[in-house]
Amino acid sequence: YKQKGTGRARQGSIRTPLKPGGGIIFGPKPRSYNLTMNRKERRLALRTALMARIADVIVVKDFGKSLKSPKTKEITDALNRLGVSSESKVLIILSSPSDVVIRSIRNLEKVKLIAANQLNVFDLLNSNSLVISDQAIETIQEVYSDD
């Protein structure tokens, strides 16, 4: 209706939240829920997680270097020789994994392969045992040491 002369209140817009089909009062706004963490804090958390799992670490020299073609059975046999149960979750950390090793491990459900410079706290704490190559230990010391 018209704004003046009726004795009723001014209505303003038809899109007002007070009218049917109007807007929403305090409607949702786009928002990011991401949390950021300082680099030093992230490295300290990683070092702490690694030191907490030091009892479960198995250090191996030249893991998977003798593989000529991708064979999952050879990886499972190697893990059994190292005393790692086939039912437990295993994290294998290599400095630079070859394509043959990657293709051999990717079919194993409870075995995860990760590069030494891509470590994360979840994978370290989620696995039951850690298999680390000696070159990966050097890479971890270079990347994650105190500067």
C-alpha cells in the first residue's frame, strides 16, 4: 500500500525479513574454519611424535633397492623378515622411493609409504610400527632439525 495517508506504518522493502518471502535475519555468512599453526610449532609437534614412537622404529639399509619389478609379495616377505606383523599398520619412510617400490606397496592395505620430507603427525601416530631407511633418517635430520 501507499506510504502516506493510510495511518499505518511505513513498510519499506518487500524483501524485508518481517514479511513472508523476505530475507533471513542474521543469515549464514561464508566463513573459513581453518586453523593455522606456526612452522616452529608444527616441527616441534613432529619431532615430539617421532620421539614418542622411537621404540617402534626399525631402521633398514637400502629398503627395496634390490627389486627389479613391482612385487607385493617381496615387500610382505621383507616386512615379515623384519618382524613386522602382517595385521599391523606399517609406515615406511624412504628418502626418495623408486617407482618400483611405490607400485609394490600401494596394493597393501595396512602399509603406507611416505617420503622423508613429507612426514606428518597423523601418519606417525596412526601406525603400529615404523620402517625407516638410513638415508631417510639423514633427510629427517636435515629438514626437521632445530635451526
